[in-house]
Amino acid sequence: MESYLHFVAPCLTFLWGLICLRIYTMISADNAGQRRLIAIGGAIGAALIYILASNVVGLIQAPSSESPVDQGDRVKIQLKG
């Protein structure tokens, strides 16, 4: 599973860029303001997706910090009732 995790953030960013590019090309050239907003929003969105995906992948790959509990030190007490 961990062999492909380093590709996740760039692939998601690339797919987001393709979606934004498709929307950008659908908007008429007469609407320069809308095209600029889509371009700026797409760039900011791509940066946020890359950062978020990189952090999530880092959390997935991080080893757990819990130390195993030694079961030999515990005493189990049962009351007769």
C-alpha cells in the first residue's frame, strides 16, 4: 500500500488543475474577470489540495506512537460472589 502513497498529492493536484482548466475553457473569452477568478481559485485550491494530501499521506505513513503494554505486569483479580 505504501508504494504508491507518494504519488497521491501530485495526482490529486493535477486532476484538480484539469477540472479548473476545463471550466476555464468553457467560460467565454469576453468574461475576463470570471476567467481570472477561476484561474486564481484553481491555483489556490491546487495548493491547498497538495498541502492537505501531503499531510494526510504523512499521517498514514507515520508509525504509531503507542508502546506495547507488557501483559506480564498486570494482575487480574476476580471476586467470588
